[in-house]
Amino acid sequence: MTLKILDDETFQQDPLDQENSNVIAIENRPLPLPSYIAQDKELFDIELRLRQQQASRILLSIRSTVADKSFQYSHVLTPL
């Protein structure tokens, strides 16, 4: 069985079409990352470190944004 990968627009046009019965939705597509493609432990370790660094940067950004919003609205809240 062969699976076709279509974009959301094509999939939404004919979701019940027999031709599209073996379609993988975008959110279920496998990502061509080293850990998925190769079985090389060195590549897996590199990818893991990169993902951890990316997650750390994103969490720092989220924390900073929440702190900014909290400070911006701190005058709006009245103490009980």
C-alpha cells in the first residue's frame, strides 16, 4: 500500500474521495529528522541536544512574555 501526502487544502477539498483514502494528514506526517531516518546514535545525540537547546530558548521566551504581561497588568489588579 502506498500512502500519498497532501496539503490541507487538497485534503479538505475531497476528504471522502476514494483516491485520497490513503492520505496522511499534515499533522501526522513523519518528520525527516536524523533520529527518524538513520539509526546512528551520534546523530541522535546531536539532535537531542539541539532539541533541548531549542526547548530551553522557547521556554525562556515564554517565561519572559508571561513576566512582561504580568508586570503590564499588575496595576490593574487591586489587592483584597
